[in-house]
Amino acid sequence: MAEHQTGPVETGAPMDYKEHEKTYDMFITATKYGSMLLIVLLLAMTAGFFGGAGLLGGLLVFIILLAVGVFLFR
């Protein structure tokens, strides 16, 4: 249940800053790669549907752009 803290209420409970930074870094990484994945998917769908590349062309565009994106983000 709730822990009893001694001291001023404004300071709150002691924080685990190392764990907080780790969680923040994981969130930023997931956001970065998730955004890249959605952009690559939309570009591949555009190439496949409107560019005349078809299913295999769109899939090829997706794979190439995904590989380039992962390489550039590392």
C-alpha cells in the first residue's frame, strides 16, 4: 500500500533517477523507430498504389527504405 514519507510533502518520495532516464531513453527510441516505420509504410503504399509499382514493388520499396532508416538511426 502507501508508504509513509517523512519530511516535507513538496519533496515527495525519493526518485530512482537512473531508472527514470532508462525509461525515458526507451520511450524516445520507440517513438523514433515507430515514426520511421509509419513513414516508410506510407511511402511504400504510395509507391505501390499510385506509382504503379504494384504489390511487389511496394514491398521492395518498404524493405529498402526500412533498412536505410534503421542504418541511419543507429
